Amino acid sequence: MELIDIKGVGEKKLRYLNKLGIYTIKNFLEYYPYSYIDTTKFKKISEITNEGSYSYKLKIISVLENKKLKNIRITKFLAIDEEQNSCTIVYYNNYFITKTIKENEIYEMYGKAKFVGKTVEIQAPTLQSKSKFIGNILPQYHLTDGISNLDLMKFMKNLLDKGSIEETLPSYIIDKLNLISYEEAIKNIHFPKSNELLFKAKKRLAFDEIFYFQLLAMFMKKDNEKYLSFELLDETFEFIKSLPFELTDSQKKVLDDIFLDLKSKKQMNRLIQGDVGCGKTVIALIASFNVIKNGYQVAFMAPTEILAKQHFESSKKLFSKFGIRIKLLVGSLKAKEKLKINQEIENGEVDLVIGTHSLFQEKVIYSNLGLIITDEQHRFGVKQRLLLSKKSDNPDIMVMSATPIPRTVGLVMFCDLDISSIKEMPTGRGKIETYFVSENYEKRYMDFLKKEILKGRQAYIVCPLIDESDNLELQSVSNLYKKLKSKYLQNIEVAFIHGKMKPSEKDEIMKLFETGKVKILISTTVIEVGINVPNANIMVIYNAERFGLSQLHQLRGRIGRGQYDSYCILVSNKSGELLRRRMEIMCSSTDGFYISEQDFLLRGYGDVFGYRQSGEQNFKMVNFQNDFEVLKFSKMFVEKILKEDKNLQKAKNKIINQNLKTIVKSINSDIIMN
Ligand code: ADP
Ligand code: MG
């Protein structure tokens, strides 16, 4: 069955479904609601003590008003409930409502109740339709223009009514953990029959999600002894001596872990964790150096082109005296250039390839890949690792992450990785002070910023979105640029940059900023990861409430990289206890581990990896706080299963084997689609 076979879905709606990332029936079933509205309790008018949205059963008495006022048609009805209490119902610009709603009939409806004087007014309620949605717990889906929540509800209902959904777990697990069936879980996640079943559905789906995530991760990890071993070379220590700085003790310790891995015949699968600016890149380059001098290639993957270029430039500098052949492979290169580099990689004429996802496209064939490094790991999930491991059957794998993860979470997330942490910062850095203010202070902080610019420093100004979106009052990059430039920054070189620009444009602007020609860079979160401009010491972040704490911490990590004291100004016009506490954490600490722990405590897992759209690794259903028990059970099962039945051949694991194959298949097609 395909999406187009669902009753109600035509070519047009299909395109909108695609726009939501829904391409297959499986995608659609896994398009979980972000929230629900409870329309099960029909409110009597006497029960309405607070304004809010409710369902009602009302009898229409008469039309009170039906007139046009300044281009708005207002239609008002008088209605009563079973206790004979009256209220009004109002519709705006609904020309046909008097045809739909008839006097003396009783209607079920759902909508917002407001107090107008002493009467209750129900505003533009949705009437019960043939689908009989009102009276149930209803799903709320993320939408795009062209498709409504009602559309999605209808399609989903038609789909669920139609067929059966195959089980994804063997009964011995389901029974042991007292889970509901997959089918029941899917049905109740979209249309919960009760709150209790919704809870059980979430638990079941969270289990599935984490179970298969862990299984896949462990499955990919190969524990045999047939891997490469790289000798530790004297030349590597000469390279370390040639660095313009002394490694910190923490860096040295992590390097010890890495050297052991490189030497051993087991595959290295190591996560290098450390706060922004602690110096992970140089560690990666030292490891690369040793592997290359053993005669192997290294692929170094960054999440963005800007970062890839930055790594390319800095490695060229550090490696210049050591005869290492480095190439940059990114999407924006001309086809001819790419082809040439691919050939060089295949012929072994390149030692170090730095790039983005393009490093692992079908076309790239490595002659003897010894080590894969991925930077800012949280952007690359298990999916990518799956793809990487296909490139060569025996490379070591090193991933680097600046998102400090609470240990408890890390153990589950990276169940297949060993973890090393860099815990101290290089010395000689200025301190970072952070302030939380409302936009009313704009003149003050802009004056301050200007003063620092006149002293020769540079600044970042960050805001969340590119274009003013209609319902979220977010600062857009271009509007912010116009406003700040004309109000405060007339004689200062300001540039703006955002994710939708062409890579070449972004590069040009980044170059200007790096070389100091541009003093102030206004941007979306494209500057989030890795950018290194030590002269920049001020960051202003607008709509700070929109960011997760870990993301704010990452952003802030762009400053405080040089010898100057740095200042981070978090701007928000929102208020509230939670926001205040979150911002307090930012103002009082620059310790990423502490911040992420606190963030985790305050908001749960969702924020640890920043916003949903940014990561592959975000789980749809798992919440690390609520589901921690589930996670532990899952890990226990995964370990037991793989120990007893390494290749999933036993009859009792047949379902698991099949489902894992389906998942791998859909991951592969996802990757092709992206
Ligand atoms: P991150 O961990 O965020 O990737 P980088 O590797 O980009 O950090 O390092 C930030 C800056 O610190 C770079 O300019 C790098 O050369 C420098 N650096 C790294 N290690 C040291 C050190 N031990 N002493 C001084 N500077 C260092
Ligand atoms: Mg980095």
C-alpha cells in the first residue's frame, strides 16, 4: 500500500505530505502528534470558570446578529445547554453558517470560550462532522501550508481503519515488559482511546525506538580482532612538538586513549567529548597524522562546508612541513573538480580528505581508508555511521562532539562507543561574561558593542530564523540587519549570513569576517559549530528563549577564544519562571557539562541536542527522563540477544531480524532522498 491509496489523498495532498517528510506509509504511521486536545468532556456552561477551549453540546435558539462591520461579517447565535443556561456563539466571515446551523437543533462542537461581560461567548467553534472527531482525544500534528490538522486526522483515520499493522517485537519481549502490541500503540498514539492507553502507547513506541537504535548501533560494531593496527611513530611526536602550543594535560590523556586504540587490533569506536574551544580538532589531526604516516588515508567529515573549509585551512597550515597531501571535497565544487579528487582518492594520491557528507557518497572510493573522523557528532547519527562503515571494511572511527551529554544519557545514546572527555581549556583565554536582558536595553548593549568594535574587536549577532514567519515574532536576519545598521552601526562593516545562501556567498562573508574586514556578523545558527575567530569577543543572541541551553552554550563557544574578555548578551522579550531559571544557568556557568545536566533536569532530553530539525539523532518518542527505565531494559535485552544470537538467526528473533532489515532499508533510502 502507498500513500496515494489512502482514501482522501490525491496528487496534491500527496505533495504536501512529502513536504512534511512523509513519503511512505511507515513514515506516516510514525508521524506522531506533537500534542493532543481532549474533547471528551462536554462542558456545561455553568462549568466554565476559565476561558479556554472545550467541547459543548448546545441547542441553537436563534440568530442574534448577522451583519457586516468594516468588511467583517459577524454572525451570532443564542444557544442553551441541557441545564437551560444560555451562551452566544460567534462566527466571523462565515457566510454560510446560517445555512449550516439551524434553530432548535442540538450540535456538538469544539472551540474557545471567552467571557464577554457576564455571558460566555464561544468563538468560531468546529462543528461535529461525519468523522465524529469531537468527543475524543485528538491529535495535533505539525503542519505545512496546504494541509490542515483535519486533513491529517482524516487520512490517518482512513489508513488505520483500513488494514492491520505488523508487529515489530517478538512476544517474549512484549510479555516480559508488559507492553501493548505495536498495532495498538500506533492506533492509540494517533487516536488515544484514553489517557492510560496514550501513556502505554508512548511507552511501547519509545521502547521500539530505543531498542532498534541500540540494536543497530551494537550490530554495526564489530568486535573481532581483524582490524588494522597503527604503529606509534616518532614522527608523530615531532609533529606534536611542532605545534604552536603545548597540549593541555586533558588533551594528552585523551591522546593516550586514542593511541591505544590505534595500536590495538580492535576497531576504534571512540567519542571525543569536550566543550567548545577545548581543542578537539588538533587531537583529530594528530591521530590523522599517525594513521597517514602508517600509509593509510583519513577521511575527516564536518557538518557544514564552512567548517570543512576551516579544518582544511588549519590542517594545511599545521601539516605543511610534513608532506601530507590534503584535499577538500564538498558539494559546491564543480563536477569536474569532484571527479578529479575522486580519482585521486581512488588512486591513493590523497592522504587526508576533508569534507561534508559528500565524502561518503556512492561515488567516492577510498584506496586504503584507515580512519574516519566525524566532527560535531550529534549531527551524524547511527544512520551515517552505518553508511560510513560500508566505505571500507576496517577503518577506525572517531567522532567528536562539543555537546556535552549527561553521562546517563551518553551510556544509552552511544552504547557502541567508548568515550574520552577533554575536561580543561587551554590557558591564556579571556573570561566570558553573560547577561540576560530584554530588548529595551538595545541601545545600551549596542553602545557597548560599538565600543568594543572601536577597540578592534569583532562581534556576532544571532537570531533564529531567516524570514519573518507569520505567527512567530522572530527577528529575521535581514530585518535585524536593516534595523541595527541604520540605528546604531552606520559606519561599521556589518554583514549577514544565513543557511539558505549559496555556499560560495557564505564563504566569502566568512572570509571577510575571519580577516577582520567585516566587524559584525549577523547570522542564523549557521555559525553554531566550530567557527574559530579568536578576535570576536561579543555575541548578542536575540530570541534567546527559542534556543536550548546546550545550543546557546555552543553558540557562545564562538567567543572567548582569544586573549580578550568576552561578553554574551542573551536578549528576550519573553518572561516566565522557567525562562528566568534557564537564563540564570547560562549567566552563572560556562561549563558545558553542568549546563547540559541542568538543561536536562529542567526540560528533559529534547534540549540536550538542540532543536528537533537539526539532528538525525533526535528520537521521536524517547524522553530520557520519563523513559529511563525503558532504556535500561532495552539495553539489557539488546546485549542479551546479541550475546545469544549474534546474527539474529534464532526463530524467536525472526521478527527482530526482519524489522532491522526494514529499518536499514529505510535508512538507506532516506539517505538517498537527502
Ligand atoms: P574545539 O574543541 O571546539 O573543536 P578547536 O580545536 O577549534 O576547539 O580549538 C580552538 C582553538 O584553540 C584553536 O585555535 C586551536 O588551535 C587552539 N588550541 C587547541 N589546543 C590548544 C592548546 N593546548 N593550547 C592553546 N591553544 C590550543
Ligand atoms: Mg571543533
